[in-house]
Amino acid sequence: GYAQNDVVGTWNAPVQLEIDGVHGVVLPNGKVLYLPHREDPETGMTLSAVFDPDNPAGVNYVPAARNYFCGGHSMLADGRVLFNGGDYNALSSSGYFDYQTETWTIVANTNQPRWYPSTIQLGDGSIWTFGGQNSPAEVETNDPTVEFYNPTNNTWTMAGGQGIPGQYFEAYNRLHLMPDGRIFQSGHIPDTYLYDPIARTWEFVDTTNYGLARGDGASVRLQDGRIMLIGGHQEGSDGFTVPTPTAEVIDLSQANPSWQNAASMQRGRAFLNAVLLPDGNVFVIGGDQEEDVIPEVYNPTTNSWTNMAAHTIVRGYHSTAL
């Protein structure tokens, strides 16, 4: 038989970085790029960190092009990582990180300032950014527009056409590129849509079974192509509701796609991270409850969740898992 560690895994001792890794990207060379949530108060500089899992002590700290806290990011075909928007004041700035030279380069500004935009790469190499807030944090004006970046000629172009429909959620629309080139939007709101980047139109697909916003939940595309929604909560005038443990999936290859309930997690989670593993299972970690130190793994074949080894530090708001 297997030892228990082979079933639930083990954690190494925590590694202390000089920044909080709010944004994290796995680079083509296996290193990880981290960005913090604000500038250093003493220097006014935003430091990014290049972390090597094979050499945890050898972290390279590189001044970032801008403070892209709560901006969007997506990897270009050549491995560069494009960031746009962010900061508390909604930036128009965009820039990319070159993993080969470990340097930053500022590129063209977006047409709209954006805070909390969602950014996704299409098959032609263009980068599309959706929604966000186009005003400082204390104002929070939502933006229903879409624009795209051409890395060849370094230009951002407004998509025009139909804006993000209905009761859109301004912060981090959950986007997935589908095989036919359309983009599936799966939250945070209950209504879900497909976006056609050629026609610049939105098509309603279905309303989730949960029927409420899954704020600060997670969305994952499974290996079989289905989209899975996990956890979340709602935000009201008196704070957040209790996180839900529920999950559901949708198969967009069906003639009439509809959300189907999946097994619920063993605990409710919001501010969680969900990672698709090489074996097709989904690793879920973190949340905003003090007891959320026990990760879970979802098996799509058996539609079941399994507790994993506990970690030592609560990983909640602004945590990252890769």
C-alpha cells in the first residue's frame, strides 16, 4: 500500500519573500514571477520577484514597470508576460516582463484605464482585456468595454460592438477560450455568456444552479473541456455572506449547455485558488476562514473531494497558488 504522505502530500517549510506575491505567473523556464500589492513605502518603487523553486534562496528582485496590483496579465506566444491596468487609481499603463532577460518594458497604454480587468490571449496572439473599473478605488465606476492588444504593432484597439451584457460584474470576469475561438464568461454573476471576438457580440448560455453571485470563487476548465465553478460568496452592505462549499459544471459542447451540480467541497470557501493538476484533478487551497488550512482535491471521474495535508499559514485574500 501507499504511505499516508503519498495520499495527502506534504508541505515544505515556508519561504519568506521580501514582497507579498499577490500576482503569480509560472514562466517558461519553470521560475515564478511574483508582483506585490503596492509600492515600497520607503522607495516608492514596485519590486517584482523572480522565484526559482529549485533554488528558493536565490530570489531575483526586479523593479517593475508600474504597480500592476489587481491588473490583468496574460502570457504572449514568446513567453513574455503582458500586464495591463491595476493600481488603486485604475491605470492605463501596460508593460511586459521578459523572462529571458528578467527585465520590464513599458508598451502602449490601453484606451481605458482599468482596475480588476480580465485578460486573455486568443489563438492569433492578440491579448483581449475585459471590463474592470475605470476610476479610483473610492469611486468604483464599472466599465463594460472590451479592447485588444496587437503585440506586433504595439497597439490597443477598442473592440466596439456590444459591451459586457446585463448585470456584469466589474472585477475579474472569469474567462475561458473555447476551441471555436469564442470566450466563455463564467461569473461572478449567475448569468453566463459566450463572447464572439469576430462579431463582437455576447450570447446568453445559462444561469448557474447556485443562482447567486460567486464573488471571490474560482473557475477552472477541466481536461475534458467542461467549465467548473467552485465556492464564492456575496458582498452586501453589512459585509460578506458565509462562503458556499458548492460547485457546478457546464459542458459547452452540448447542443443546449446547462449547469449541472457537482459534489460540494467539505467546507465553504471564498478567496480560494483552484489549480488544474496534470492528472486532471483540481487542487483547491485557501479561503477567508481561519480554519481554511486544509486543501482539497476534486476528482472529476468520481465526482468527489479529498482532504489534503494541512499547511501552516492561512492563505486567504490575495493569496496565489500555481
